[in-house]
Amino acid sequence: MDFENCKDIFISEGEESDVIIKPRGKAAEFYFDCEKKKDKRYKLFVSGETGLFYMWRNEPDYPSLYHTLTDALCHKETMRAQYSLDVSRNTAENFEWRAYKKIMWPPVLSYLPLVPLGEKWKVGFWAKAENLAAEKGGKILMRVCVYGKKEGLSVHSLFQPLTENIEIPIEQGSYGWKKTEREITVPKDETAFVGVWFEGVGYTGKVYIERPFLVSDNGYNVLPDFSVAQPKKEKFAWAAQNLSRKEWPKFSVKLNGEEIFSGEKFERIHRNASWETDIPSDLLKEKNVLSVSLISDCYAATPYAIKEVRLIEQSGGDISVIAAPEYTSENAEFPVLIRTGKDGATVRAKSGKTYSFEEKGLHVIRLNARTDAEGGKFVLKCGNFEACGDVPVAAPKEDDGVITGTGDMIYVAQDESEVEEYLSWFFSNGLGNFLTIRPTYRWSSTREVNVKVWKKVKEIL
């Protein structure tokens, strides 16, 4: 059952004909005609890739870039170091970022031991903030853990006994460069390693962290500054989680001069990854100008090559029929996948049976081939709007036990809109009766479990 159509706006014929946009550079413009239809909804489809060398785009290599903090480095807001760590947030994110450094004990300077090495240390950082505020359950802090030695365990093991664990919050509010420190004891001979984390979640405001330190009582600082990692020099490198922006190019999209999208889109690990955004139908005209700008502002942001631009037209209105079985038997019940266009919708079948839904989106209803359809054809009403479908009536057939499907859902983010789009495509094209679901960050941007999405998937399936 066909629920969408696609119109090509731009298709690259090869790398040399790609449209290149650069960070904070000139926008790319595309011109297209559109015969706008009533009760339809529209989406923009774009495929392309960042200017990262293409051989990075594989499973062993690209994820290693996710664990760098290079994209969070800032050379403009510094006190005295080369870079500060810019962890400013405009919105309170629900996933946690971390920067981590592991210091084996006793620490050394290159190949030279640090002597004398005492047990009394000061740990802390310098920070600068503007309107920094954590929401309920949010945090932004430094964590320092001292791990002791245990016989039979490698000194690298995280299963070593934890002898000290301190948290040092980063002060909220607005202030200039300020030093925060605590005293800590690190036993010289009984310590396996010291783990240092900076971590944050659920806060807003500007905040810059610089010159972290773990200083002995005789002046040795064994924590490196935040900087670009150098090959084979792990001593000076911090590991990171959720600080990379390489895979999150940031765009501004305008249609006929009106901005319809501004924000980041995830670039999946494969080449020519795609992204979509809704187009308000009231902005579409007979002649249209679409502009796409790259507004990424992270450290060392790369250009973006546009490969394809398409206009997607889908069934809209208060109700649309997305998918139905290939056939049903006389007097049998059969499922129908529908989409409602507004909250609180009530759908009525031919028999008079009604179905009410609190939220708009995808829903499954069950119709009877005899009372709700005529010759396999059925009509559903929602307010003044009607949607039709056709399920041919055939002789009953026993289940043959064949299960077939696809694992393509690995490419779909845990976003309600994206999941509904995927399920609509899967079922409307009759691709099978089996789904492999395995959310993975590098393929779909999945960071945290979205419980609401999976409740919806369960209801539909």
C-alpha cells in the first residue's frame, strides 16, 4: 500500500558534482516546483557526508573518534592553557558526557620517576561560567577515585578495591575564572591507579573548564591539560564520551526565506548517510527556493557534501491508511495500520464501531471483512475526513511458519517520529513479519533507552 511519493530536487552525478557547504559559509540553494495537494504532509530528504576522509567510515575506526574530546576544545575562552574544555549547553540534555583520565601509580615523568612522591595531594580545576544551572537530577562535576591494589588482580583492573571516591561540583551561576580544589590522600605503595572524571548531564549555561590538576605536596601535577591527542602519547590524552561533534553536523534549512530547521543531524557510520526534516505545507509554493547552510561551530568542523535532495509527499489529514494485509478471508478480522493527524481523534468503521486515541500518530485497529468492508474495500472516517483501503478476500490459508524480515531498524534513532516513519515504510511495502531490533550509537545515534518509543512499538507490533 503506497503512502508516500518522492520528487527529486537534486541528485549528484558523482563526487565532482556534489554541492559543498562549509562551516559558517555560503548556503547551498536549490530550486524546485511543487504542486501542493490538500491533506498531504511533506518532508525534506537529504543525503550526504562530512568532509572526513572516507576510509574512517567503518566500524573499527570511526567509533574511535567518538571517544576524543577534540570537538569540545576551545581556544578563545582560556585563562592560561592552550585550550579549555567547552561543555556549554543551550538545552538540558538527558544523556551524560564524560572526560576520563587514568593515572597509573606511581606516576612518572616520561621515563623518570617523580621523587620524592608524598601521599598528600590537592585535586581540582579552574572554571568559568555564565548562567550555569542544573535541573533536578542534573549535575556537572569532577570525580576522583583512588583504586588500591589487590593480590591476583591486574593493576589496570577496575575491580580493584576503591579506597577513596570524592565528587567536586562545578559551581553554578556566573563568574570569571575560579579555582576549585580538595585535599586527597593517595597511598604511595598501596595504590594501583587514580581515575579522574569530569561529567555532566541535565544542565544549561556556558561553562569552560581548564587546567585540571592532581598536585603532590612537593608541586608535581600529574593531570594533563585538555588538548588534541597525539599518537602514542596516551599520558597526555583524555578519553571522552558524548563530547564528539564530528558525527553531528549542524544545519540551518530555509524554505522561501523562512527557517524550517536549525540544529544537528546525526551522520551514521556509513557513507552518504541521510537525514530528514518536516516541511510546513503552508510554506510550499508553485516555485520554491530551498537553502541549506552548515552552521557547525565546534573545533575543526568539516565541510559537508550534499549528494541528494528530495521532497517526500505523504498521506496526511486527520486520518490516513498506511498498511493492511495482502489478503483476508471472508468474515475474518484483519489488522490495519493507520495514522491519525491530531490528538484525541476518533475513527469510525462501516459497522459503526469506533476507535479513540489520545495521541496522534500510528495506531493499529482490527476490522471485520464482512461487517467493516465490502468486497475487501473499506472506508474509515475521522471527523469530516475519509481514508480508504483494499484487502482482497481469499480462501483461508494455514500459517506456513515462514518468518522473514529485515535488520534495517538498526539505522533508526529512538525517536518517535523516526520509528513511526520506519514502521510505516516496512509494513506498507509488505517486507515481512519479523523485525531485528538492535539499537547502536554508530548506526542510529542511540544513547539512552527511550521507554516511550518502545511502548509505542510494542502497541503497534
